[in-house]
Amino acid sequence: MSIELLIENYGLLAIFLGAAIEGETAAFLGGVVAHRGLLSYWAAASAAVAGSFVGDQFWFFAGRYATRWGFVRRLMEKPALTRATRLLEKYPTGFILAFRFLVGLRTISPVVIGTTRIPGGKFVVLNAVAALAWGLLFTGLGYLFGHGVQQILGHLPLHRHLLIAAGAAAVVAAAAFAFRKMRPSARHS
């Protein structure tokens, strides 16, 4: 079975699961695949939006109802918890709309939000709005990146195009992680 056929058959499921579990890379690669014409942009973006929404709803409900589960307790012990809690207390609505865009706070944030008194209905609405913006943005960036690669390097075989896109996403993620690690030490100097 070719990679093209795999993407046509399972690409939307992969984008959905990737957006629910990992995030940006799955949505970004969904945009690249859409640029190649294997999936429609709107289908790829919808899968990213739905995956992001469902994943964050799961973590919200884990924070609300499953704090005894071992993996939830381990998440609650992470250093990012303090930062997420501080931002949530200061800007509750803005934080719910923005946490998926903040490096290092994506998974812990809905768990923290679930432990607060923020109504579930409010979280559902704000999570849907934020997932929509996030999914459209990252899938769109992948689509534009795919177009840019094609303009610069020509029409590459799909596996090379995806490797370049995954490499670019990894570099951006590593840079964001490094920036995040450098920021706290700069504040203490």
C-alpha cells in the first residue's frame, strides 16, 4: 500500500488523533497533505479542530473527575502547573482561549482548568472557539508551507515533502522549547 493510499484512507483519523494527543505537528502535516491534494483543506482542518477539542475536553474532565488516576496525579506534579494556575487565576477566559498556543502548557492546562470552579459549559464553548482558531491556523500554516516548499524545490515526492515538513515542525518546536527554557533563567539574572 502506498503512502498516498494510506493518507487517503487513514489521514483524517491520523490528524484527529495527532491533534488530540500531540497537537501542532499533526495539524501542520495535515495542511501539507491538503496542499498535495490527498485530502481537502477543510477536511484536514476539521479533523485537527475536532481532535484538539476532544483531547482538551478529555483532559478537562480528567481534572474534574479523575484526579485519583495516576497519570493525572503525575501531570498535576509538573512544574508547569504553577505557571498554568497563575495565568488561569489572573485571566480565566483569556487563558482558556490561549493555552493551546502556549508552549509547554497544552496538556496540563485543561487538567488544571478542570480542577477549578469554572463551569463545564463555559469551558466547552471557549474550548470550541479556541480549537477552531487553532486548527484553522496550524492547518493553514502547513498548507502555506507546502506551497512554499513546492515553489522553492519543485514538486517533490510525497515522502520527501513530508520529511521536510516534519523536520521544519521539529525545528520550530525545539526552538520554542529552548526559548521557554531560557526565559526563566533570564528573569532570575
